[in-house]
Amino acid sequence: MNDSGTTVYLDHAATTPMWPEAIAVMTEELGRIGNASSLHTSGRAARRTVEESREVIAECLGARPSEVVFCSGGTEANNLAIKGLFWSRRAADPARDRIVFSAIEHHALLDPVTWLATHEGARIDTTPVCREGRIVIDALREAVDRDPASVAAVTTMWANNELGTIQPIDEVVAIAQAHGIPVHSDAVQAAGYVPLDFAASGLDAMTVTAHKLGGPVGIGALVIKREIEPTPLMHGGGQERDLRSGTIGVPLIAAFATALQITVRRQAQDVERIERLRQRLVDGVRRVVPDAIVNGDPEPGPDHRLPNIAHITFPGCEGDAMLMLLDAQGIECSTGSACAAGVPQPSHVLLAMGYDDVAARGSLRFSLGHSSTEADVDALIAALPGVHARARAASLVRDAS
Amino acid sequence: MSRLIAAMSGGVDSAVAAARAVDAGHDVTGVHLALSRNPRSYRSGARGCCSIEDAGDARRAADVLGIPFYVWDMSDEFADAVVDDFVAEYEAGRTPNPCLRCNEKIKFAAVLDRALALGFDGVVTGHYAQLREGASGEVEMHRAIDAGKDQSYVLGVLTQEQLAHSHFPLGDTDKPAVRAEAERRGLTVAHKPDSHDICFVADGDNAGWLRDKLGPRPGTVVDEDGEVLREHDGAYAFTIGQRRGLRLGVPADDGKPRFVLDIEPVSGTVTVGPREQLRVDALECIRPLWAGAAPDGRLEGTVQLRAHGDEHVAVVELVEATGTVQVELRDPAFGIAPGQACVIYDGTRVVGSATIARTRRLTTA
């Protein structure tokens, strides 16, 4: 444990604590009966909660309520968006078999796109990224303009989950819309940390999830324009515009709305505070480990990078050794990716950015959130010299063997 | 109290060993070794040590014990030190034991070294062997009390330095008691079957696996007179002492079963003959590893020549000039192949081990 004997949580990009207000709303709703699709009084009450929540969420995201389609979270929303758009657009015109994609998408988009390529004959154009983790927009433009009639959909995440680099969504939208091609963006990491205005963005579909912004795990939404009709993944009772059948999770949705509302209301002040904490963290790391490399866009702001993520390479160390040693002191962070067996694989995002295998494995992601404090950052900086020395020694042993 | 890494395979033994280390007051961190670059390519399910399911079982056991748990990727080290060696040994006509090799190079080397560098004091595993303090303070390794489970043979490659950082809490217990203890502790792996065979040969088909790695290497099976009995597509599919699956077609003149007597790797010639020709009275061994001090002069003890094999009374002598170990067996062994490990015992105590390079018969039977 660290000196205070408490957990120092620096992994808010994985999931962030629920707002107490969201817990209160969810707990209250769990005590109520009523299927939102039932016609009786209890059903109507549940439906009212859902629709009021939908209105709140839509307002927070600059969308119309009818554009908010609830589902289980980011993975499902991404699957619905990309598979649904691919299937429906190709059904309308068999020539549309291409997906323009980026090299730094989360597995929740990478894997469904790969699946479409393997099982549905989709052709994939992967947009490369620069060292800072931003897509090369000219490459995307070239991929689209080469043969726009064959593009089923374009997808680019709003902000990368490992480095926090914000993508040029405006330009992506402009390129695709010149040809009437729908654009999806995975905004899971961005939501909560940069203002999102769905209407102003020009996007056709956007993924958000509650647990990254102080809501519960298990609920998210695909925000999608009314006139776009992706082929559903789930067939059944026809809930959620017939796009996502399944009994509606009223308590989850109510808590999602509460969390998003609080996050958006506090966003300006929280982001400023979190950015200061990140600076304290980065300065501290550089002080105690002078050769540490802070990755990504150094510039703060909604066109550059998220305020809450510090992605750092520790040359000569293995990230998983450092994670274990920090964990033993109650300090929790992330190596940036994990696979089913828990075997650390070098992140495809870092490799796409031009990092080699060793640098990719030698990196840690520290991510801050609404509950982060200076004491959290200071605990990390206090522990880091010892942890770093041990991890470097272990790495030398490994190289020698 | 020591800070220990518990190597947790996902099986019942390593789970109970970790539990006992926790009970003994140690600060234990569970580690599952990922040994395959592609976990799906190794044996899956309950039989091996390398599958995703096994990693999950190990994680659940660590959860029950309330200890931290991580997966360490040792796939590169394992491929280099164990798998490549296994292939090269078969290619050279020898019979390696990859479990010994894994203990020597991975579990009590790469893993132990990493643990020590990270600030741990040692490694605890579910091997069945007993560690005791010797007269001069050194660590002695003895056979487990459960003779059927005793694994001192596959640990015979460990040096004093390695033994000094090792913990084998199961050596004083028999397997049924370990299973009962796992059940009592609420470990879900209590009834998981024991692992057998070689973890990286997914379907247990050793010859087929080697054929994939080495490709066809046609050769002949001959009798002791050199008469060709059949052709084969790879001498690596044969092991000295093998009787089954020779598919010789015609019976021997005397009608007795025939066994693989010799494998000549360059020409791929496999010689078969009667069992008495498999008799071995002496061994020349190389690459000795001693658990403590090397024996001074001739040692009258016992040797074991394969996992779960019989003990043979033997006189063992280290030849200083060549660094080899000469072993005279008092009672003959049968079907001993170069590449196998000769583990040397003094009573129940492991003295050391060496790799069999040549075998000799003193008299023609």
C-alpha cells in the first residue's frame, strides 16, 4: 500500500467512479416495477423515465431525442453502427463494399470491421496515423475520393483511448459528406472531457457509453440520425426504433442521464482542474524519471488531446512489471491494452503510430477523472522512483537471459 | 515472511501450494505463465498448462486466496529454450524431456530471476518434492512422500542457488489429500484432471507435431543385420525402446516382439531388435548440474532415468578432466535414450543430474 493505505486510482479511462447522484437515481429506479413497453400505469411511468432521460441525454449531446438509441454500451453501439451501416448500405447498392477506417480504433470497432472483412467480403481501407496518434487526413481523403461510390461507411474515433489524441472529425465529415457517405465516430473516450455537439459535428452516428462519465456499466447509446437505418443486430420486440430490441433498462438509462447531465454541467471547471492535475503528473514523472517520454499531442484543448490521459514510455522498462509494482502499492494504472488471457500484447495503436514493440510494451497510461486529487498524483510520483528502478533491473535480467 | 511469486498453472497442485504459502504468512503474488505466442495453439482444456481456460482457472484460484494475480508472458523464452530445443533434440536423434528443460530455463530461471529483480524473495510451485536444510545450512531436495507423484526427477536440474529461492509446499502430502484440501478451501480446480504429456503439443500427437515442424525426412527401419523392413517419413517419430506402432509387417524370425534399438539421425536409419538388446549397464552423461557440492570421488547411490521411472542402484563418478559423469548400473535398465536426464540420488536426496549422451551394455545377452 502507499503511505495513506488507500487505493490511488489512475485508470479513469478504463472506467470512472459513478457520481453519487447517479447511484441514488439508479437505486431508486431499481425499486420500481414497470416494463417501459407495457401499456398500464407502471409501464407508462417507466416509459416516462426513459423518455425524459433520452431528452436529457440528447440535449447534453446536441442531438434530438429520437436520435438516441440505447444499447448495452460502446462495443454494441460500435457493432450496430459499423455492421448495420455496412449491411444496409450494401443492400441498397452492392457496389458499396468498402469501409474507411483508422489504424487506431479500439478493438470494439477494429474487431467488427475485421469480422466484416473476413465474413462479409468487406474491403477495408485503414487510414494511417502520425506519431502523435492523429490520422493522416490526406490519406483518408485519398481513400474516399479514389472511388467514393464503393464506400459503405467512414468511421474515425473522436479521441483515441490510449493517448487521448483528438481526431479531425470536422475534416473527416466534410470529405465523406461531399459524396453522401455516412460517417460514424466512436466518442466513448471523448464524452465527458470535450464538448460533444452531434448536430454541429455533422456526424451520422456517434457512440457514447455511460461508465466512462460517471454512469453505470452496461448502458450506452448509438446517437444516429433519423434518416439513417442501419440493419439491426438484435431482433425481437422492436424497441429503440426497431434498431435494438430488448427490454429497456430503465434504471441504467436514468442513471446514465443523471451522470451525463452532471458531467456536462461541471465540464468546464472539471476539465480545467484535471488538466492541471495532468500537468502535475507529467512534471512529476519527468522530475523523477528524466528519460520518460510523454507521448501524443503535447498541446491541450479540444482540437488536440483529452485533458485526462497521460501516456508515458519508460525506456528500458516493461509496462506490465511497472503496473504490477505500482499495484502492490495500491496505485492503479493501465498498460493500455489487454487480451483475453491477460497476456500483454503490444498495442496495435502504438505500433500504428510507429512505435516499436519494445517501446509499446514499455508504456503506461495514467488517466484522471472527476474524483482525482493532487494526493493521487503525488502518491504516484512518490512511488515511481523505486518502481522504476526495480522494473528496469527486471528488464535487464530478461535481456541477459 | 517472504515475498513470493506463486507460479499458478491453473491446476489443483499450484493452487494449493499458493494457498499454503499464504497460510505460512508469506506475501504471495500469483503469476500464470503464458508460454504460447498463440494460446489457442497449445493444448486446451484441462490437460495442459497453457490455455486461456487454464489462465482463467489460475485467476479464479488467486481470487479465492485473495492474492494479486498477473499473467507473465514468457512465450519468447519458452519458444527459444524449450520448444526449439525439443525440436533440435529430436532432429539429432535424441529424446529430450521438455519439462526438465522448462524447470531449468523458465520456471526456476527466467521467472525466478525476474521475481528477484522485481523485489521478490523466491518462487513457490506445486511440484511434489521436499526441501530441507542440510547439515551445513545448504538446501537439500528430497523425494516427495507420495512416491506416485514425486517430481524430484523433473527438478533434478536445479542448482543450490535456485533451490535456495524455491518453495515446494506439497512434498509432504499425497495427491488425494491435496485434492481434498483444495475442495475444503473452495478452490474450483479441486477436481480438475492432472495434466499429462507435453503442453505445447496440442493433440498429444508427438510424431505428427514433429512432422509439421521438421517436414518429411524419409529413411528406413532395419533389423540388426541391416535388412530393410520398411520405410518411414521421419526418424523423429521413433523413440528408443518403442515397441508399439512400428508396423513392421513381417514378424521377427523368432516371433518375439521387436523394439527400437537405435536411431541414426543423419541417414534416418532406425534399427529394431529384441528386447535384450535394449539392456543398458552403463551411461556416459554430459552437462552435469549439482544440487549442492559436486560429489567427491565415487558416489554409491541410485539413479532415475525417466519421469516416474524405476530407481537403479548405481555408482556415479564425475570425471573432472572431461566434465562428464560415468554411471555404472548395478541392475540393468532397458530402453534408455540419449537426451534423457539421469537424476542422481543419495537415498531420497537429489545429488544432481546430467544428460545421457551414450549408453553401454557390458555383456551381450
